Amino acid sequence: YKGCYNIDYKEEHATLGTLDTQGYSSPVDYWAPFNQGEGLHDAPWRTEFGGNIYLTDGSHGCVNCPPAVMGQIFSTIFENEAVVIY
């Protein structure tokens, strides 16, 4: 959803989702939630990013980032830092 949020916390080596409840379980190296379970994270299962892929192969509300890029982002963001989604 559009809006301005804050990074809740940062976590390395997290697992997103639960098979029992959400139907998926995805390990990630970098996780920075900002909106009640939505957040920034690496998406090593994706082969492409950007463009129109969200129309047919979107996320569950998160911002999926290439692993190398998310590593750089993770090292520069802080808890409570603003995230603007537009």
C-alpha cells in the first residue's frame, strides 16, 4: 500500500511466511519489515526484477530485491528509518 512507514527492525537469515498458515516458507539473508509483515528482503528465487513482472508474478506485499542489492541496502538502513512506498 502507498504510504510512509518506518523500518521496524533488521534481521539476517530469516524465514518469511509459514507453510501451515500462509502456504509458503522462504528463507532470506536480509529482512527489514516496515508495515505489519511487509518489508524489504532479498529474493534469491527470482531471476528478474522490475518492469511489469508484478502483473503476473508479484510478491505478497513485500519489496523483493536482488540478493547483492539487498545486501548493500541492508548495510545502510537503520531501525526506524523512513520507507516511502508510491
